Amino acid sequence: MIESIYSKNFRAWKVALAACLLWPAYLFAQDEKPIAPVGKTYAITNATIVQGPGRKIEKGTVVMKDGLITAVGAGVAVPAEAIVIKGDSLFVYPGFIDGLSHTGIAKPKEERDTRERLKDPGNPTNERAGITPQNDVRTIINPAEKSVEELRNLGFTVSQVVPYGNLLPGQAAVVLLGGKSADDMVLVNNSALYSELTGAQNAYPNTIMAVMAKWRELYKNASLQKNYQALYASNRNGVGRPVTDRVYEAFYPVIDQRMPVVFKSERVMETQRVFTLKNDLNFKLTIGDVKEGWPILNKIKSSGASVFLSLDLPDEIKKEEKKADKKDAKKDSVKTEAPKKEKPKTAFDLEREALEKRKKESIALYTSQPAEFSKAGVTFGFSALSVKTKDIPANLRRMIAAGLPEDEALKALTISPAKLLGLEDRLGSIDNGKIANLVVTNKPYFNEKAKVRYVFVEGNVYKQEVAEVKKADAKVSYKGTWSYTSETPQGTATGKIVLKEEKGNYSGTISSNMMDKPADLKDISVDKETISFTFPFDAGGETLTIEVTITVDGDTFDGTITAGPNGSFPVKGTKDPKF
């Protein structure tokens, strides 16, 4: 009996002792961070899943856990702990990848100068010359910056981000468009060395030839320093200690071809010059935000460079069908009116038509560029560096209308940029083990009426509130007085546009600091958020018909003013408040 009691007490003492010994370890374990992220489990069920270009699953399920895709298919079991999103009538795509942009980085304010005049502009500091290749995106990216949310709302989940600047602004990083800190966002740090062939203002190097000369000088000096450091490391006895220089050290992985140089290369001439540097110095090259690549398509293909085409496109020329329809309607209403003879075209009319034709041809070349690259078998992704985020969906549809197959457009948004960035094992398709980056839409993505409903970034969900369709009584109000500004070759034009409306019919006037008196608006046409009109302008005894098209967004508008053969100019305006 005593022995039994003793045995029980001894066992209890051992348990207590073990608990005391393990308690500190338990506390320590509680303070440690998990090695892998622990997140929620989600399942999207009964959806159309586009795993990648040409890979579609009808009424499929995709399961995500701890930031990864764990199952995808038509007969996938849903875990008991999963948060279920019913995907009936929804479409699921891999998260889109932006190959080059400033997403998450605030645009620096423009400085005067510009900045102070230098005593020795031929020998400025590296910062003044734009030579800061050692800069790290992690120190300047802000997860709360509005461009992160704006791009993510369109279905983009990853972006290769670069700093602002000229010549050598710093290192690129591939970042997830989600997270609470820079470290949360960064997927691959120092993914490329970013460069532009842009000179400094009022300091050396400020010309394109000086920029290229400076680039060669920096690269070759970095090679010399790297070789000297290797020599010093192999035998330090009797060898002077090498100088430490972060600018040169930033080139080391480029020299070793462990890191590419990504150049902003919009125009043909820029691309030609970048190829010259590449051939002279032998580094791995990526050309980004390419807008004019089609004239040298074969050269780009044979160069071996990675390519990110710009998502920016020139504005479309507005059609004048509605004006023509109105004129035809007027003609039809007057039954007894005799047909009028067409006036012979003047030299001015012919010149204007030729200008419009050249403009249309130029726009067509820009818009069909992705289709041409696809036909030539060039792997490419897209860059959001210079495009307005709100224009991206429409520009993609324009590219598709110009001959780019939808599967090729999807490829350029997903698997192709993943391969170009060396991340195809983690991104670009909906497959087991890949990062849970998804975009979910209510219609096929390239449909004009498609809306993004959900975006998943590393398994974290961002829900989009789909706006209700505007009712007929919630039309845009154009009535009122609008103050506008427009930059023209003759200077800044400012003035007022006064619009009146009666039973759906508009009238109004426009005034300007370049006009003696206000002019009446003519040919007013309204289409959803867009209004267009013309007005006469006295140009030194010759009357020009000025065409204006503006798109209203609340109390602001953006648009263009076309002054015949003198070209088109941007115009911005705000509605004057009522008192």
C-alpha cells in the first residue's frame, strides 16, 4: 500500500519535474517565428479554371493552403477547414506578372534647376549624375502605396519593381503585390540592375553619347576592381588593400553574368544603342517597356535578350460616325431637299486626310506589335512602367483585336514572364506546389464586361466590390462651368467651357486666353462619359475648326484638342463649384 502510494507520488513528481524542465523550452518555442508561413485554407469550387494557356478545367476546384496551391482538378476533395468560395459562373486564372514598373514606389517630386547649378558640372557626385546602382528597392517600396492596390485590382499579383532615376537608379526586385512590409513583399531581391539611357540635367553625363561612355567606364572600372580584389584575396602579403566602392560592387554579379541588366528601351534607337553596349561588354540583357520593337524584330530575336513589351498604347482616333449619322438624319427629314454637290477638296483638306492616315497607320503598328512578336516566336512579357493602370484592360483588348490570340495574351501575362524572371517553378500557372497567386473574374478576363471579383496573393484574398450598373437616372452630368488647361506649341491655353442642357440637348460656349471672345460650341455629341464638340477659331484671318473630345470622371475631365494639321494636344479640366 505504502509502496503503491510512493509509486504514484514518484510518477507525479517525475511529471512535475518534466513539466518544469520543458516549460522554458515551451516559452522559447512560443517566441520563435514559424519557418514556413501559416495561413488560411481556401477552396474555390465549381469554377472554370484556366490553369494556363490552352489548359482549362470546367467545374473544377482549386485548394490553397499556407500560401501554396495544394490541389486543382475536377474531382478534388475540399478540406473540412477550408473557407469555400462558390465559383459557379466564375473564371480562375493564374495571377498576372508585370515585368517592369515602379509599382509601390512614390514618384519623386520634380525639382527645379533644376536643382542648384554646379561649380564643376563636368565632375558631379554620383547621386547628382544618377549613378546609384547600389540602391535597394526594399528601402523605398511602400506596401500601402496606391499603385500596388491599383495594379492588383486588375489581377496582377507580382511585379518586377525598379527605382525612379536616370542612368543607373538601382537594383530591381521581384515583389508580391501584397504584404504589410517590404520584406513581406520581396520574392527575389536584386533580380536585375536597372538602367536608362537618360542623362543628368546640367551635369555630366547629359548627352546620349556621354551616357554610353560613362556606362562603359563604370563597367570596365568595376571589372578592374573585381579582379584586384580577387588578386588580394589570393595573396594579401605585400599587396595594398583594395578600395571599397559600392557603385562598382553593384556591377559584380552583372560581370559574372549572375544578374541581367534591365534597360528601359522604348524606342528603336534606344534599343540599338543598348545592343551596342551589350555586344561591347557582354552582359545578360533584358529590354523593358519596349514600344517600338517591330522595325528591328529579327535583331531582337537573335540577340537573346529577354523582352517586356509596353502595355502603353497611343490613344485611338475617335470615330465621327455619330456626326455623320446626324447629318444624314437631317437630310432624310427634308424630303424635298435637292442633293447637294460635294465641294472640291482643298489642299488643307487633303493634307489633313494624309495626316490622319499616317496617324492611323502608326497607331496600328504600335497596337499590332505583340501579335508580330508572337508570330515571330519571340517570348515576351508585358511592362506597366509607363501605362496608366486604368488603360491596361482596354489596351489588352486592342492588342487582341489587332491579331494577338487570347492564349498568347494570357501567356504574356503569366507563364512567359515567369520564365523570363526564372520563376516558372513558382509562378505562372495553377499547378500543385506553386505560389497561390490567382485572379478570379465573373466573365472571361478579356471580355469587355469582365470584372475582377477576387485576387489571391500568396494565399491571401483581396475581394473586389463590383460596382452596380449605373441606372439611367445616374448619368454623368456635363452641365455647368468647367475650367480647363491645355499645353500647346503656342503656350498654355486656359479658359472656361460652359455647358447647358435642356431635355437632353446640349449647347454652350468656350472661352480662352488665346481668343478675343467666347465661341459657340457646335456638333455636340454625348456618349456615356464622353462628350465631343467643335468650335471655330480665328487663326490670323483663317477660320480653323477645333475638335474637342473629353471624358468626364466626376468633377474632372481628360481629353484632347485637335487643331487640324497642327496636331492634337491634351486638355484637363475641373468643374467649378456652385455657391
